Amino acid sequence: MKCLKLIVNCDKMRGVVVVLSCVLALAATSSVNYCGAKMCGGKDTHTFCQYPEGPGPNCIEYVKVPLRGREKARLLDRFNSARHKAAGGNLRGFPPAANMLQLHWVEELAREAQRWADQCVPPRRVELHDTCRDLYSTTVGQCVATTMGPIKRIDFMVDKWNRQAMYYNDSIEVYEPPMNDSKYYYGDFAQLYWAKSYMVGCARSRFKINWKGEHKHVDRLVCNVAPAGPAAYGRLWRSQPPTELCPHRAVLSRSWRNLCDYPESSRELEKELKRDERDLSRGKKRKRKKVLRRKTRELEGRPSSRRFEEKGGERSREREDGIEGGREGGREGWREGEKEGRREGGKEGRRVGRRDRERDREREYDDYPVNRDAVRNGIQGDFNGYDYNEASRVAPCMVLVLALSL
């Protein structure tokens, strides 16, 4: 409607100006307001609200270095490779994971990560995170890595998060959040390896800081991961063979055999996320998600209906455990039933086989031109019961009588 009014009122203007005005009007109406969002307790502390686009006021010699397509692909591959290794039981000191999901790149998360990376916060032992970053439709976790000095590849910063695994000494069944000032911090590792996260977006920034009287080059990588997790005293993943307990509607990943995967592509997930953000920010209810694209059902014919929705709290965790336990119990019952069926089927098959063999023998007896009773007794005879053995004994006597009569 706004575009229509613009075109009617600006009939003397050039078409390019009218089209540009329409685009700006539509952009204004489609933007999401995060100021005073309920996720942030009604305060204006959300990253999208608190920090405008561009470098922050504390930045010195800021350089804009957006991630290129090849770097995004390499980052995503590195994340999924690490999760695939952990799910297969190849992460030293950790059991395999039965419900770990494949990560997909979502630009909306990368855009939010860029806002925080552009604030040029000085590096610390445990990197400082932004105050509130949750979206209307999902919770969002964060990992921050910083290097000082010569420029290093982004793989080096990802390895800093992976090396935190050596500090994790707790059970994967009960996650205890680390102290924020501890040199044995492992929060980034826990977020990257949490089984239920399936979306990620990263951003990079480059600037200088005053360090002991000198200006030092700083490279920073910020990755936002959704959903956020694990919850305090929750579990990192379920310890069973890989892909045994994939979430509802998840299928086996085509690229990573130890990971589960949702049917939507990265583009479809991003489109769905933007739609939910727009609707929920305006107070509308979340629309029932439709399956945008179905993958070919792979091993075990896993279902692909509505996506399993992440819900916090102890009750939802107990409900999820009950659902997954019920599925596992059903699989175990099916296996036991199959074994019992094979045993009973084998017995019945042997009985039927014996009966068929006896029936075949009876048919052979009927088809053979001898008396059945005689055959059973080992005596040959015809259908009239004529005894050929007796005839063979009488025949010499008859020959002798005929000879004497001559």
C-alpha cells in the first residue's frame, strides 16, 4: 500500500526514485525491533538495539574484514568435522554422541556476531561476551576468540576453542558452568559441542589496542550458535552409538555419517528464522512450520514431520528423556520380538517341512505301481495284492508236473 501511495503521489518523479522509495519503505516495515525485547527483560540491552552498525567508539585503526564465502565454508566444515569426530567417540576422554546435529550457516546470526566484533573490546583471559543476544524465536550462544600480533588464519582461533576440551573434567551427563575468570575456562568448547545446536554464524574484525605502551594488532572471531546450551547441570549429549537417538524429524546427515541433520538447507533455515522474528516481534503467534524440503529418507526410515522444538526447564528435559527412552525401548522390544519370531518361525518351519516330506512320500507311494502295504513290509506286489514271491516259489513245481505229464 505504501508503494502504491508513493507511485500515485510521485507521478512527476522519475521511476528510479519511486522504486527506491518503495524499497526503503518496505525495508522500514520489515525491520525487527529488538529494543525493550522480552528476552532482555524489557531493557534496551539487546545487541541489535545497543550497538549501531559499524565500528564502535573505542576502535583504533579499525579494518573491515568480512568473511568471504570460502572462509565461511571452511569454518563450517571445521565445526562439523569436530562434532563428527566427537560423535564417533574419537574425542579423547569423551564417549560417543547419539543425538549430535549438523551445523548450518545462518547469516542472521553472523550479522549479529558482527555487531559485537565491531565494538573492539580489549582482549581478556576469558573473552567478554555481549549482554543479550537471544532472538525472538531461539536462544543464542556465543564463542569469542582473539589473537594479538601477526595475522593468523581463522583456523587457529577455532583451535583455541577446541583446546578447551582438556579443561573439561566433568561428566557429559551433568554440565557445570565454569567460572568466568578461570584460566581453565571451557564454556566455548561446551557451546560448540552441544548436541542440540544446529545453526551458526560468525564474523571477524581487525583493530589495534594499546598494550604496554604499544599499538598491537588484534584479530577477533565471534561465532553465534543457536540454540544456546548446554543448560546448567544438563547434558552435553546422550552417550550411545552415533545417530541412535536423533531428534524428531532429523535424518542421517549426507555429509557426516556420525551426525543427525534436519531436512532444511541453510537458506531455508534463514528464511524461516527471519519470518519467525518478524511475526513474533509484532506479537503474532508462531506459524506452524511446514516442511520446506524433504530429504530422501535414509537408514531406518527416520520420520520427517514437524521439527523438534527446543524448550528449556527440567520438565521438558524429563519429557525429552522419556520420549527418547521410549523410542529406545521400542527398538529393543522390536529386536527381541524379531529374535523370538525367528525362533518360533524356525520351529514352525521345521514342522511344516517334516509334514511336507511325509506328504511327498505318500504321493510317491501312490504313484509307484506296487501295493503300498507290500512296499511298507518290504514285499513287492501289484495293486491286486498278487504275491510275486509266492509265484516264484510255485513255478518250479508246475514245470516239474508238466514234464512228468509228458
